[in-house]
Amino acid sequence: MNIVVFLAPFSLLLALIGLAAFLWTFKSGQYDDPAGDSARVLFDHLDDEPPRPPA
Amino acid sequence: MALTESFPARDLSAFVISRGDAEEGVDLLVKGARCAACLRKIETGIGELPGITQARLNLTSGRLAVRWRPGRVTPDQVIQRLDHLGYAAAPFDPAEAKSASDREGRRLAIALGVAGFGVGNVMMFSIPAWAGLWGQEMGVGGRTLMYWMSAAVAAPCALYAGAPFFQSAWASLKRGKANMDVPISIGVLLTLAISFSETLRRGPHAYFDAAVSLLFLLLIGRYLDHQLRSRARAAAGDLLALQAPVALRLDVQGAEHGVPLREITVGDLVVVKPGDRTPIDGVVVGGSSELDLALVTGETAPERTAVGARVPAGALNLDGRLVLRAEATAEDSTLAEIARLMEAGAQSKSGYVRLADRAASIYVPVVHTLAAGAFIGWMIAGLDLRTALLRAVAVLIITCPCALGLAVPAVQITASGRLFRRGVLVKSGAALERLAEVDVVIFDKTGVLTEGRPKLVEADPAAVALAAPLARASRHVLSRALAAAAGPGPAASDTRETAGEGIEGLIDGVPARLGRASFVGAPSANARETELWLRIDGDEPVRFRFADELRPDAAETVRALEARGLEVRILSGDTPAAVGLVADALGVAIWRGGLLPADKSRLIDAIAATGRKALMVGDGLNDAAALAKAHASMAPGSAADASQNAADLVFMGERLDVVVAALDVARAARRRALENFAFSALYNLVAAPAAVFGLVTPFIAALAMSGSSLAVTLNALRLWRVGGKA
């Protein structure tokens, strides 16, 4: 029974990390353009490439 | 599409977002970008312009953010570039774009995430506690420990995730009313309070998991409802952006400046370029052109205008540059008049009470009376305060309003998703409910029953082939219709086009003219008909006749509607003769022609006065007021922006049978919603007495609540099969 005292908070901690990860994905705008993001993965160039030098 | 390339740059500086000297930019709405290839093409294509620092397209919303070093690019260059790439684009007002950020949706999504976390993790403690209820090894101490841990997870989650409900309940109480959120808030707070007190007393039943799972289920419903509304709001915002309230004002030096429409005053000179709509009512003081009034009056034939003619706002300039002297400000123009009629219509519509709210007005008093009755009854019957209160709370929990809060949004989001695949945008759940109730369908003629643009009729293929080279060289609507009938081929050389007259040029070295009767020197047989004449060198002139053809499935649609017990009528602003022809062809007995916008909205009122409910299907500005006033309304995607704003549903594509599909889906949605109400009434009939007699343990409450929610959601999903193939 003593192990519960350790395991229960630990599993809660894991779940909290999951919640924090969800909030982070949300706040960093990862749900703003689901259609575009699924398309961008097909491109060769990096999505966050530095802007090209002025022509 | 390629309208912008042949004209000098427009002044769009009103739309530029400036961040000091570092960067400038513009947000654009791009139409037709749907796939990965489009995304790539647009971003690379724009990135190749000199001085561009960023070009990022949001494929979901169709918005393109472009940034550049100040002075290197103009918004018009970007739009022209997009035009070359094959995409039409319109700039967003920066203020408009900012307000589009969806704060309410974010808050609901985060609350949903927190509630989901709470529901998942509270079960880790609830299930051991329930297991202990059947006398297994867990004692009172272990159970109480489990309840404390549930409380630690559930209480903060419930308080956070419940905040949207608490706030809305408080706001409604302050106004002296009680909405659905009042019983929800009371239920959740009372449940938490009683569970704490039970845990403190080391009692057997605490409902921490019920409080948070109730909120989780309700938040799903609320989030779905919000998604539905925000999608419609975004579409409405796009329409506003496309209206681009900029007029080209001519100053004394003869230079053109793009200014916001509201700054135009009476007497200002305004330039209207081909392809643009007239921004205000005015008198032509320079140039001549043909105007397409189809969206203003419903008239199909283009109207010729020259100096001295009065022009209403909203007319599409077809071929020549016009200079207008403003006769009214934007607020006093025809357009604004129509907007006022629309507003009045929208107000009359806001009296509609949604199905879920009607059900709630029965549900709330019944449940509360029952809970209060249980409490008082048990007190009188001699139970102690604690048990009586526990049983009253059990009533509140088990009669969870999930069927109202979750089932109806689930039905409506499924129905609108179903229709979205058929190219129909549903603006609100209430719109679907109203659509299901209609018994009269009123069609506008031009652009709804007909295709809204002239098509070549009864033509000799040989003559068409002769005229085609000249037609291909012209941008005029009739020439385009002729060229479309002829198919691809060579264009005439050395062409010269006279606005409003015709085009002349060389076909295989032979001089030829294509245009109005007077332009080719032919006698005009019937001025009312839309026609084009061809004369090659000295030969006899050849006449081409154009007509606005019925949509291919118009007759079929009318029959399908009548088969569903609906009465079909036609109300049009076009001449009675033209409307009569269409009505005869479709077998519609009740029709009116030559109607003004106010007439249409009066006729809608007359129908409503007889207790019948009308669905208005229209596209013109002259329909906008009627669309706003009718019990339900639909507009095609080709409609005037104001009409699309006024309509409850907007449909894309050439086919009219989506009207039937939308009706079928709306009726099925209503049936599903009523079924769900019936199911939840049945469920409550069993569950509520059980709770009153103290038979509902937290375990049974959790099972019953999630079970009933699952049942109504699955029933809602059955809608996915209604309304034909996607």
C-alpha cells in the first residue's frame, strides 16, 4: 500500500506534463493551420529556413 | 481572373501594415488555394518578388501574410503576381484581421483540455474507491485517501474548466434571467461542496469525478457549437474583406487616390475601372461602358451607360473606364438602403428560440423542482439533513443536461459538416433548425434558377467558327460566351475594341467587326434581346442571340421540392415576360416579376403573416432584404457579398439540387435532435426517481452519465449518411 503514496503523485506528474505539453502546442499556434502543416511536411526546404537574401 | 493585369496599379496603401522602417506587409485572402501544390506555388512565387522577407499562406483559412522591406513592393504587385499564378486575392483590412483572432475559442479549447486531464486522472482514484464499495480489502481509511486524491485533481480542474459556465450563469442572473448555465453551475458547485463534506465525514459517497466529467461532456458540446459559429464568422469576415471598401477618388490634378469609401462625399469624382463595382450612387461624367446590373436589379442584359446616366451603387462595370460624380455618400447609397432593410430583417429573425433553449425552458424548472422536492420530502419523511441533501444532489447530477448541451451541437456539427462536403456553408445551428421548418420555397430567377450569365443560343456552328477569332480577342461578356461556345483556336490580329460598341480586327487578313447592330451597320431587329452581330468585310451581317439559360437541374430541383410537400414560387426583379418564360419552363404556377427590393421583403412578410414559413433562395442585392427577412435563406457563392452575408446558408457550384440536399439534412438533423430529446426524457424518467430514492451511487452516476452522452452522440453521427453522396 505504501507504494501508492509514491506512484499516485508520480502518475499525476506525468499527466501534468501531458497537459502542459497540450497547452504549449496550443499557445505556440500548432492548431492554427492543420491543412497547411500537413502539406508542408512534403516540401524539401525547411519550414523555418532563414529568409532568402534580398534579390 | 486576369482582370488586374491589364490595368494600371491600384492604390491599396490603406491596407498596408507598417512596422516602423523595418518592415511593411499586407494580409490577403487568397481564393482557390486548396492543396500542397498551391501552397508551394504561391509561397515560392511571391518569395521571388524583390524585397520580400516573408510569404506564408495559412491553407486552412486561405489567408496569406506577406512582409517586405519598406518601399520595395506594393500590395498591388503582390496581387498581380498572385493573379499570374492563377489565384484571385483581396486585401484584408488590418483591423479586421486582428479582430478575427478567436479568443473565445482558445479559452474553450484550453478549458476542454484541462477538463479532459481531470476526467482521465480522477478515474485513477475513483475506480479503486468504487472497488472498495463492495467490501473488498480497501477500508474506510483507504477510501477516504482515494477521495482526497480525487478532490486534489478534480476540484481545481472543475473550477477552472467550469469558469465559462459560471461566468455566463452569473451574467444571466444579473440580468434577472436563468439560462442553461445556471443549473449547470449550481449542480457542479453543489456537487463539489457535498463531496468535500462527505470526504471530511469519511462517508461512502463522493462525486468529484461526476463534477468534472459533467463539465467535460458539456464543454465538448460547447466547443463544437463554437466551432460551427466561428467558421461562419470567418466566412463572413472574408466577405467583408472582399468588399474592400476603397474607392478611387480623382483629385483636381487628375490623379487617382484609393480612399476609404466612407470618406467620399457628395460631388467627389470617383473612377470605376472595368471589373470593379460602382462604390456609390452617381452620375456618369466621363467615359462610357456597359454595366451588369444583375446583382442590383436582377436584369440579365447588360445596360449601356454614357455621360449623364445615373448609376446605382453595386453595378459591375464591364468594359470601359467610368468617372462618376457622387450623388450620395456611402451611407445614403442604394447599398446602404438595402443594408438597412437587411438589418430590420435580421432583427425579426432574432426572435427565433432555438430547439435546445426551448427544451431547456422545460427541463430546468422540472429538474430543480424535483431536486428541491426530494430534499424537502426526505426531510419531512424523517431522514437526516445530510442524506436528504445527498439525494437532492444525486438528482442534479444524474439528470445531466447532456442531451441538451452535447446532443444538439453534435447533431448540428455533423449536419453542417455533411453539408460542407456538398459545398454548402451553414452559418449557425439555428439556421439549420429554421430550414427544417419551412413549407414554401421562394426562388429568385437570375443567377439562381438561371446561370446568371448569357449563353449563346440557337447558333449556326459555322457562323460561330467564323466569329470566334474576334471573340477570343475581346474580354466582353458576350464575346467570352461566344468564344466559350467555339472552343480553343486562333485569335484575330490587329484588333481594336471600342467600349460599349464592339471589336474590329483582321481574321486571316480580312477586316471584320463584331459588336452591336449599329457598330456593324446592321438593322437592329429587337433591341430587348441580348445580341451580337458579326460582319466580315462586305458580307451580310450575322446575328448571334444570347440568353440566360436555366441551370441544368433547375426543373429537377423544383420537382424534388414539390415531392417533399413544399410550395415553390418565383419572385424576380426582371421583366414579367422573362420571369413568365422561366416559370412556364419549370412548371411553377405562382410567380411575380418586376419587383423592387422592398416589394420582395413585403411579399415575404405577407407569407409569414399567413403563418407559413418561407425559404428564400436568392443572389442579388435586391434579394438581400428578403434573404434577411425570410424564415430561412440560401444564397449561391456567386451572389453579391451583402446577400451572402444575409443568407443563413451559402452554396457553391453549378448545381441547384444542393437546396434539396440541405433541406433533407436539416430535416434529418431536426429529427435526430428530437430523438435525442426523447431518449434523454426516457433516461431521466428512470434515473431521476432512482436518484430520489437514493439508489444512485457515484459509480452508477458515472456510468449513466457517460452512457447517455455516448448514446446521443452516436445517434447524432447517424446523420453522416443523409443527403446523398458527398
